[in-house]
Amino acid sequence: MKKTKKYSIPKGFLFATAEAAIKRPGRKDLALIYSEQESVVAGMFTTNKVKAAPVRLDMKRAKSGHGRAIVVNSGNANACTGKQGMKDALEMAALTAGALKVKPSGVYVCSTGVIGTPLPMERIRPKIAELAHALGKAAIEDAAEAIMTTDTFPKIVSKRIKIDGATVTFTGICKGAGMICPNMATMLCFILTDARIEKAALHTALKGAVQKSFNRITIDGDMSTNDSVLVMASGMAGNEPITRKSRSLAAFTSALASLTYELSAMIVRDGEGASKFVEVEVRNARSDRDAEKGAFAIANSMLVKTALCGNDANWGRLMAALGHSGVAMKEEKTDIVLNGVKVASKGIATGKDMEANERLKSRDIKIIIDLHLGKGTAKVLTCDLTGEYVKINAAYRT
Amino acid sequence: MKKTKKYSIPKGFLFATAEAAIKRPGRKDLALIYSEQESVVAGMFTTNKVKAAPVRLDMKRAKSGHGRAIVVNSGNANACTGKQGMKDALEMAALTAGALKVKPSGVYVCSTGVIGTPLPMERIRPKIAELAHALGKAAIEDAAEAIMTTDTFPKIVSKRIKIDGATVTFTGICKGAGMICPNMATMLCFILTDARIEKAALHTALKGAVQKSFNRITIDGDMSTNDSVLVMASGMAGNEPITRKSRSLAAFTSALASLTYELSAMIVRDGEGASKFVEVEVRNARSDRDAEKGAFAIANSMLVKTALCGNDANWGRLMAALGHSGVAMKEEKTDIVLNGVKVASKGIATGKDMEANERLKSRDIKIIIDLHLGKGTAKVLTCDLTGEYVKINAAYRT
């Protein structure tokens, strides 16, 4: 088995990658994740009404709470592909199951890339057996790279915790880049752990983790047809089984949440064309819901995002975005702090824009909005909007 | 009186402009519109919770239904300026009223430009008397130019209709460019007519006209703190007074609506950095409301806007935006037509993307989405998202 040097890998998982020329020739575009024993599986998926065929397939399969493998292609989303799309997703799963000698219902399929073009099955088909034969020859880094589309770096996080004296390992990989918005995005994330955990507990933990991570990031306000987070738990760590009533569920969930948070932050750092990493925090809103809505309104405002790109402490745009967001707010109570500089106090300028402009030259930007109305808070991660974003997305298919 | 050669001007109005160095030196940034007789006035204003001081002032004054003058400055929005902002707006109105020898309550004040910086009253104050003295020395073109911010051309439309045998003239000017979204935007619009019309009828006509014009355009999904549309009717055309029960109200409203539609289309054509003029039409939605929501979701999607910038018939992004918009839709029923080329039929590709790419090279783009679900329709105007938009907005204040 090809070993990774940098990451801890949970027991019981093997990886393989291949090139099927779905992306540009010479780039890996197929990945296989294999669980040596049957894993407990939980998944969360896009809420877009237009769902890619593999998403619809996996949603059904995840209900069983079990699985053996995930086969992924990048370069083509197999979305808006009608009946042929579902036929292709089923065939990918069946071929993989055949090659691995497992039940087809235990194979999950994920696709990411261009929408509306059928999968090039003639190029994928012959590669599936190759993938199965190559199991163990790829490291987690190879798999993370094979699922990339416009990502500029592979995204991998691993964690170790102790549960009942047993060492439990988590490794997550994901891809993101564009079309990232609330409730996930052209975002695929695969999390592997060797924890022993029951399916209901795994589902609960995943839901909690995603809520405060992947559901709190936005690149451009768009939401993809393919977003999927799958977690597989092989149960080989030797801990006592975690149930929804276990004390250890809290520790498990917390580790999972910190892993998904780190992965989601990596997605934002790698936002298409991004030159800034931005955290928007809304404090003392009437409710958490209001705080989240306000934070997203700011994070998705093109005018805010372009101002940040230009190191411009143009806080009036933040006020305008808030005022337009529909949240309860009073202009005359609102404070705005940009990288530690209070630029607006009780709704009016403090005269510190120049100082804030200087501070905004840093790559990391922290925006704090205090509404002074209640106790609701929320943090959202985003990036700036650059000429490079336009360039990437105007040319994506050409 | 300085005459315009190109536009018909309704009876009873005079214009003046001045330079107060609020914008770059050498550019007109003050405009005065004066009604020789008391006009009937109606107004519509931003629904942003953060409203500029002059907007709050005009909203109150418009309730009277009457007025004599509009004084406008560009370069500074007088928004997020606290109590000082309202003091300044009131002073601008009072100085103007004094110079014109009319009641202060008959003077409307509008501001557009940067948010959060107090008005440079020391530069505006001495120019007000100059403005009043100069009345009649400016043509409508000068006024249209003085209210511009990042606009690249002045926006003027005039129309003539017959009502009861009398010739009624309309002239409208507006400014737009960025921060343009549903329910108006950094958008100021002044419409003058010599029709005799009662205030309730004028308000009804304006509301109907704005609904299908300024409320159906979007540049970047943001909504300004300063949007205002004011209409003044001098009553000098000699028609029978138009009331809410008059037959002639329909003709009046229709002329007003066609004028506001043309002005709103000009704003979109002049969208910041825009290289395309885009009409998005959603047909056969479950309701008009759904159609509007779907059309706006497409018009505001950064991924759609960048694809259009790149002449890319990437209809999958339209499907994803629709699916994410919350409107009732069935992927397998949805047709998409781009500049006359059906690229998706019943949710799947027709294989005509190349042909559509060619057609998208035109400056004008017409997108038709047929949901085949009901009878709701809506049209929304927008533009593409270009590197130039980012450049303009990253550098707006610097």
C-alpha cells in the first residue's frame, strides 16, 4: 500500500486513482475509496431541486446506512443528463461492484464538473477494473487530487482522538472552488474514520458538523447540483460502539466538526480567483437565524466582495447589504469593525477608513458587525471577487 | 432658456446645473429641476432598511403630493451619516427654497455617490444660489449629466401623447450603473410631465410603471440606500384633469410605463463593466411570482453572468440557478432557449451548444426558460459580469 507521510489514515481503507481523459489529458480524474469491511455510512446532499443522477442514487443508498466503496469522477457532473444520466451512474456503480466483488448497493457514485453533457462512459468503463486492481497503490493525496476541478490545491485534513482508550482516526478530503454557497456547493467531501459507530449516531454527528462548516461558506452564492458529503466508518479502531446515547458521541462529533470546518475553510481559501480569505461575523442580532442571514447577505454581495478585493474599507456597502438582507437592524445602533478597526460606530463613520484600508491589505480579513439588538450570532466564511474569478468562469468550458 | 434639440420638454420646467467639486473637479455635480407652477408629485423609494437622509426626507414630503423643485447632488450619497445627514439634507432644501422663494416643504433633495461620508456642505452651500440664478441656462442633457456617478452616458427619454386632444409631454432622466437590483437601486429617476393629473392617479400610474421596469432590472443583486423615482406633473398641458376614474389614466400610465421601461433598459445597458444586455424570460411557471423569482435567480447568478461574458452557452448553470431559486420546477420538463437556439429540451442537452455559443457573441442576449408547469411569466433585464465590473468596484473610492 502506498503510504502517505503527512496524514494519518484510519484503519480499513484503500485508495486508487486513474486517468480516463474526462478532464484534460494527463490529469487523474477517477478515484476509488474502498472499505475493507462493510462501513457504516452517512451522507448529506445538495438541496438544489436540480440534482445530478449520482446524487439521487447516493441519497437512496445512504438510507441503508452502509457501504463498501465510493467511486468518483471529476470533469463531468453527470447532471441534467436525463435518463441516460441515471443509467450511467448505475453502470459506474455496477462495474465497480463487479470489480470489487461487493454488492452494487454498497457502492456510492459521485461526479463533479461540467453540467449537461453525458458521461464519456466509453472512456470510464475500461478504467473501472484498472481502478479496482490498483487499490492500495494510491495515497490519500492522489485521491484528493483526482477529485479536483478548478481547485488549485488538494484538500486533506486528518485528526486523531481517543475514545474509550482506543485511538480513532479521521481523514477527510474535499474539492470546492466555485459554485459554493449555503447548504453546500460543487463540493464533494469524503470523510473516513475507523470509529465504531451506529448509523443513527453517525448521521446526527454529520448533520451537526456540516451545519457549522459547509453550510456556512459561500464563494459566489450559487449552489451546485452535485454537492455531497459522505462519511464512512469502518469500525476497526476497537472503541466501544458509539450510539446516540453514548457519552463519546460528543467527542466524536466535535472532532468531525473541527475536521469539516478546516476542510470548508480550505475551500474558501481556494475560492475561484480569490485573493482574500474573509470571515464575516454578525453579533447581537435579534436571532441566530437573523445573524446568519445578515452574514450571508454581506458575504454574497458583489459590491462588498469587490471592495475587499481592492482593500477598500467601504463599509457603506456592508450597511447597504445588511439593510437589504431583510434582517432586523437599526442603522443608528450598528457597529462595523474591519480587521480590528472600528470604521462605523452607531451607524456613522469614525474617520478611520484610511487605517482600515491599510489593515485590509492582509490576506485574511475579519469583519465584525454588531447589531446591538439581541443575542444572535453567526460566522460565515467567504472570499473576495476578483477579475480572476470572472476569467476562470467566463472560460470554464472553452 | 437653453433649448435641447433632441428631446421634447414638458411645459413649465426649468433646469440648472453647477460644479461643487463633490465629484472630481471639472464635472457637474449639482442639478436643479424647477417647476414654474406647483406640480403634483409622486415618489417611490428604496425598500432598503438603511435609507439615506434625503430619501427619508423626500418620503415624508411626497405624502403631500405636491412640490416645486428637486435639488440633486452626485458624488456623495449622504447615507449612513446620522443626524448630521438629515441636518444637511434639510439645509440643502431650505437654501434652495430660499433662493427660489418657495416653501421648503416643496423642495425634494436627492443624493447619490459614496456612502458614509458627510456632504461637503461648505462647497455645496455657496452653489445653491448660483443654481437658482442659472435656472433655464441648462438643457435636460446637462441635468442628466450632473446626476451621473459611474454612468458612462446620460439617460434621457421623452414621449408625447394626446389626451383629450391636448398634447401631453413626458421627459425622464435617470442614473444607474452599479448596485442595481430588484426594487430599484443606486438609481435616481426624475420624470417631468405637463399633464394635469390628480395625486392619487399619479401615484397609481407611477407604481404600475415602476413595477414592470425599475423593479425588473438587476446589475449585481445589491440594492442601494438612495433609490428614488420622483414624478412631477405641472398640469400645463391643458388636458382634462386625470383622476383614478378617468379613461385617460390608462393612456397616461401606459406612456409612463414605456418611458420608465426605456430608462431602466438604459441603466442595464450601462451596467458597470457590462459587455452584454440580457433579457431573461421565464415562461409557464406555476405563478407570475415564481417566474419573477426564477428570472432573478438566473439574472443574479455570478456563474451565469460570467458564462454570458464568455459567450458560453453553459445552460447547466441556468438549470442550477433555477433549481436553487426555490421556484416550482421539474428538471425533466424544462426547456432553455438562448438567442433562438434551444440548448436544452425537457432538461437535457440538444447538442446545439456550439451553435448557441456563436449566437451569444451578439451584444444582446435573450434567454427563455419554459418551465411547462403553469401560466406565470416574467421578464427581467440584466447584464453580464466582467473583469471590468470588478475593476470599477474594487477602485471606486480609491
